[in-house]
Amino acid sequence: MGELAEPLEMSLPAVTKHLKMLERAGLISRGRDAQWRPCKLEEAPLVAASDWIESHRKIWEARMDRLENYLHTLANEQENCDEPK
């Protein structure tokens, strides 16, 4: 794990803590090979998270588009009210 900590400028205990959290969340799995504890990214939870984010991104984009249209409508109405008659 020292090779993980070094480029991240983190202490070994900090890396260990983060890896334990990732493992508890199901995002990585760790095995045993003598004194080594190889880590593997788990694809399924990452795919599920990505799908959830994508579905919500579409919802928020649609809401932002409606807000943008509404703001343009308000701006146009304000311009029409400000024009001399």
C-alpha cells in the first residue's frame, strides 16, 4: 500500500482507511497473496451509480431548460414593459 500512498502524498494509515471505506461500500474487493493485499475495482456498483447519476442528469437538464425558457420569457416581458408606448 506504500506505493499507493506515495504518489497521493497521503500517509499509509490514511490510504488504509480509504480502502476500507471503499471495500465496505462494495466499490473494491481485496484479496490475499502472501503479504500482499491486491485490490480490485468492482464494476457493478460503479455502473449502478453511473446509471443513477445519468437518469438524474436528464431530469435536471430538463428542469434547467424549462428555467432558462422561463427566464427568457420574463426578460422579454420586462423589455416589452420598458419600451415607450
